Amino acid sequence: MSSVIETILNRFLRLEAASGILLMIAVILAMIAENSPFNGLYDTLLAIPVQFSIGTFVIAKPLLLWINDGLMAIFFFLIGLEVKREILDGELSDPTRVVLPIIGAVGGMAVPAIIYSWMNWGDPVAMDGWAIPSATDIAFALAVLGLLGSRVPASLKLFLMALAIVDDLGAIVIIAIFYTTDLSVNSLIVAMGAVVALFILNRRGVLALPPYLLVGVVLWTAVLKSGVHATLAGVAIAMFIPFRKLPDEKHTQLERLEEDLHPVVAYAILPVFAFANTGISLAGMSLESLMHPVPLGIAAGLFFGNQIGVFGLCWAAVKLGLSRLPTGANWLHLYGVACLCGIGFTMSLFISSLAFEQTGGGSIDGRLGIMLGTFASAVWGYGVLLWASHRYPVSEEDQEDIHFHGGH
């Protein structure tokens, strides 16, 4: 029996859509927990105080913030590793392939933010959430695209992943600039010292990972205490992980670490984050609450903003001769992928928690809009691509599997 279960589990984990399925299960469980007689246990679990101390140095946070500040730092660390690899030896290293995803990502960040801001202009609290609909969740988007298998050109997967990587870079910059609280100079000095130490390790050709990770823990702690969001430490650490091979090794240290972390993040960290952040109470829910400018602005930004921004700017770039469509793809394929870019979820939830962490009600409204916009984008995008696959069957050449590393 155990061997049968193990075989089933291995088959599931090999599914391209497995991480997205786990995320959806986590959301369903969170919604059930929050809207059942056990909602008190769910809230109590997330509020459990967790403390770490060495002498007089203390980090004390509820479990929810350990998840959002700690586990998500590992998620951002993986993003950083992916970005560095793609820049040095991947999609972002080829100018001919990177132009269209970059232009699409700019549209996918700008237009949703404009739509949300237009719908919430004049409300300073609501305006803190302007960046929420500007993020794309690569795990969910690739999961939906993966459901279509070989019925869509493989080049669309590369395009979507490259676009999401650029989108992640934009999200990192937005978080660093707009969602940083009061700064602690002493902690920033310690953080700068840790960055210098990582730089020295890299320049001296140190390939062993433990020194980088040890200094990285110091950097994360200092950034956590500094007022800058702690997850940014994960990105900073990743930039110094060596992209060189040990003797007799096939993969670089960065690639090996990325390969080891990917299943942990996809199958554990992101589902835990989803479970902790999507427990929305439906008690007293009404059409009026759904039509509030915050959730409506987020949903409209995700669903309409990405279609307009990604597809519109990509169309202009191709017509102006700045780039070309992905191999084997047509305009309907590109429109379908633009719709999938409206799947915000993980990154949108994370930015929502930063934007509204001081206002309890706003956080709930933000999550509601994210889930509505994400669901609508996933269903519509899948439908468009399914229609495209029937109208324009993909040739064997375009069905050829192009290797790429899975997203977060």
C-alpha cells in the first residue's frame, strides 16, 4: 500500500499544475476553516506568539508574521536565484527574446495600477493598495497553461515565465520603495556589513554555500529589524550565490540550490502562505461589500488591466518592429496569455498584507478582490487558449518541449 501511495504522490508532483493545485486546496481549506465552527482555532493558530532570543536580542512575532516575513523570504530568495540565472544564462540573457516580455510586464504593472488608482482616488487608505493588482503569480499562471499541455506552443511558456520574472523584479522594487516603514539606522548598518561580507565571499571565489547562508541569516535579521521588509533580504542574498561549478559537478551552486529549493517553496511554503492569508469570513457578505472600490479596483485591475496592458503594449511593440510574436504563436494565443497574467494571488496577497497591515478591514477587502480577479483571469484565459488550440492546432515542431526551470 505504501508503494502505491508513493507512486501516486510522485506522479502528482511531476504534474506541471501540481503546485497550483496545492495552492487551490490551501485556499479552500482556509475558507472552510474561517467559515466553520473551527474559525476560532484558525485565528488562534495564526496568532500564536513565536519568540526567538539570544541574550537581550529578541524577535517576537505571531505565527502569521513568521510566515509572511520568514518563509516568504525563502520564496523571494528563490525568485532571486531564478532572476540571476535567467540574466546570466537564460531567457533574460537573449535580447531578441527578452524585449517582448519586458514590454508586456511594464504594461501588466502600469495599467492595473492605473485602473485601481482611478477607482480609489481620494481615499488615502485605499490608495496604499495601488500595487496589489500589478503582480502576476507564475505558479498559478503556469499551472493553468500546463493544463493545456501540447495544445499551445511551448514558446508561450517561455514568454510567460520571462514576463513573470520581470514582473517579480518590478514587485521587488515597489516593495523596497513604497512599502518600507520607519528605518533603523543601526540595523541598516549591520545589513550593509552583511552585504559587504557576501560580496567578499563571492569575489574571493568561495563556492561552499554554508558561509553565504550563515551571513544571509544575519542579513535577514538585520533587515527585519531595520524597517525594510525582511523578504528583500532573500533577493539580496541570492545575488551573491556563486554561478560557478564545483569540480566534477554538472550544475553550478546556484542551479543546485535552486533545484533543491523549488519543491520546498512550491509544495510547502506557498501553500502554507496561502492557507494563512486567504481565510476570508463570508459572514455578512453582500453585493455592496463586493462592489467596494478596493476589491472592485483590485479585481478590475487584475482582470482588465493585464489584458489591456500586456496585450496592448505587446501588440504595439510587434507592430512597431521592436519585437516579434513567440514562435508558433498568434495574436489569440498572446491574448490568452495576457489574460493569465491577471492571476495575481501569491504576490498580490503579499503586497496586500503590506499595504493594509495597519487596517484590518482593508486587508480582508484586498484579499476578496484578489481572489475574484484571479479566478476570473484563470477561467477566461484558459477558455481563450482552449479556443485558440481548436482554431489553430499547434504543429509538431511548435509542440516540441522547450526546457525551462519551473517558476515559483
